Amino acid sequence: MASPPAITISSPLAGAAFAAPANVNLAAAVSGTNGHTIDLVQLFNNGSLVGQSATPPYTNTVTGLAAGSYALSARLFYDSGLALDSSVVNILVQNPAAVLQNVVATALASNLINVTWSSAANATAYILSRDGSPIARVPDLGYADFGLSANSNYCYSVVATNLISSSSASASSCATTPATGGALAWDANSSLTGQQDGSGNWSSNSATWWNGSATVNWADNNLAVFGVNTATNCTVTITNDVTPAGMVVNSTGGTYTLTGDSNLVVVDNSTITVDGNAVITAPLAGTANFTKAGPGTLVLNNSSPSFNGTLSVNAGTLECKTGRTQVPPATALAPMASFALVTTAHRITARRLLLMAEVSIPPTDSILRGNHIQREQPHVEHRTDDHPQLWSQRRRGNVADRHFRRPVCPGCRFRFND
């Protein structure tokens, strides 16, 4: 008995991409007839018949396809009643990538400029150019440009792209690197070139940092940058006291956790910018003031008896966890930021909170011990004894423990976190 014939989609090729609205020429090829009689060939788009022919060529044009995915196939009828189907060929129709907006270049250190931009409609990747020359193709909405010269001006533009088109370049954004103050990027795998996500040790004698051209040991008073593009959780263990000039945790899809028994020493007026998620379980140290910035979440889950500075929150979320966490003496919250006191124990110590945004208060079994809570919208101070509906008190020697209880006082922008 002769083997059966075969039918395939010969055009377009699997994975082909077209610009919307698309006119797609569909063709099928029959082989191995071996004396069989070919009765009819039908062509299908997403299971719907779009054309048929009893004689070659077996072709048809599908017109006006909107953006989306399409499955093309063919069916062969032969020998007066037998039939078989081709394999499915998938194609993609896309709208052109739009010109993106809001490119912002920010000099973070003498050797580093961070570039961010807004997403562009229909884009699947972005091509970043520095001073007119492409330097990177990235899937995300930002890029850390390392290895720059100090006290130098650089201008950046971005092109949005997809499988079928590239947009015009965006408007440029320029920044000038400072004369001093470098940055180092976390590099968990020194066998590869450039910064790499992963877990490892942070110390002065661990070569786990990228300076833009080589992997080097950590040096204090540099900006510490974590996170490339890997969607994973990474643990960085601090094995001796370190003093970064500030920190940046980029969005990676996972969480960076800084742990260890050695101190993370805070430099005055420094900033911890968290665009993704970060957890610090290592102890903080110092008397300096620092700021939590960036849209992401920073969790302080540590005991920091050597830290007596002031923490401001101007974006994103700050959470203080566990009963051992000491909230800094003054914690300021900017609009659109949030501060969550979340505890698995029953006690959090705090002296002063400056509330400039909605604040998450722990469940009712938690205790906030401190002098007062101050709320700066509209610049009215609400002391603990002003709102008996919010607080109950009991004396322990010279210390008053104030318990949260419902109902929350009218007009106070507190919400319980259970």
C-alpha cells in the first residue's frame, strides 16, 4: 500500500511577524502523492476556512488582519474521501512601536548615570543610545550606565522596538557626572563580564563588585547598586562593617536581602533607592540621616541598637518588622509614601513619626511605645492623649504603654494592617 501524501503550510514561515493591518499570502504544498488523487486543499485561519482549490497552486490572501496571534493550517482531501491536516503555523501581527516619552538621565555617581523612561505602546524592547550611539538593548524601563568619566556630560535617547518596527528616537535627556564619588555594582559571578545577580558575601576583601570595566573588591564610600534583570531572590551577606555612600536596588522581579551580623553603616544625607524589593536584616549603625526613595518596598527586619539617625520616606513603602526593630527617632513620610509597622511579636519601639501620608498601623495586639505621633497634613500635631478613641494607656513605672484599639479617630488617616 502506498504511503499517504503530505501537506504543509509553505508560506508564511512559522513565527513570521507582520505590521497591522496585515495582508498575508497563505500557501500550502502537497508532496508524496505517489499515485494518489488530490481532490481538494482547504486553507484555514484560526480554524475558519479562508479559501480552497482543487488544483495547484494552493494559495489565498488573508486581508486586514488586526494586531494579534494567528494560527494557519491546511487540510488535504484525496482518493475520494480520505483527509489529513497540516501542522499549524503561528504568526504574529503587531502595531508599530510608539515613540516613548519621559526619558530621564540621573547622575548617581562619578562613573554612573541611571536612565529611565516610560513604557511605549506595542514595544517589546528598547534600544538605548548614548551621545547618538546605541549602547544597549533592554526589555525593561531603565538602564544603569557604568564606566563613565567623572565630571562629564552625557546625553541619552531611546528607541522603542518590536518584531516588525522601530520607533523614532525619543527626545534626549542629559546629565553630568559629579567630579567625585563613584559607584560599584553587585557582581555575584566574576567569571562573567559585567554586573550579575546572585547571592554572595559583601566585604572589603570579596571581589564581588563591578566598577564598569572589571570586578573589584568593595571600597567604602561608593554607591552600592544591586539588581540587573534576573527574576530571582538574592541574599547578600555582610561579613564586615561596610559604609556605602548610598544604595540602589533595581527592580529584578525578585527580592534582594542584605543580611549578616556586621553593620551597614549609614552615611549622613544618603539615600536608599528601592525600585523593586529589598529586605535589610543586617543591623544599621550610625547617627546619620538617610532617605528611603523609589517606588519599591524596603523592609527593615533587624535589631539596630547602634543606629540613632533619622529616616525619611519620600516614595514607595517602608516596613519595620519584628518586635526587635527600633524605628528611628524621627521618621518622615512624604505624600504617596507609606509606613507599615508590622510585627510578629507584640512590641515596637518608636519615639516619633512624622506622618505625611496614609500609614498602616499594626494589628490590635501590637504596642507602639513612644513620645508622640505627629501628623503633618494639615500641620496639626495629634498627640497620643488627644484621641482617647485611638489610644488606651497603662502605666509601667515611668513608661506609658499606648495600645492601638478601634475605632480609629475621625479624620486620622490610619488603617489597621490585619
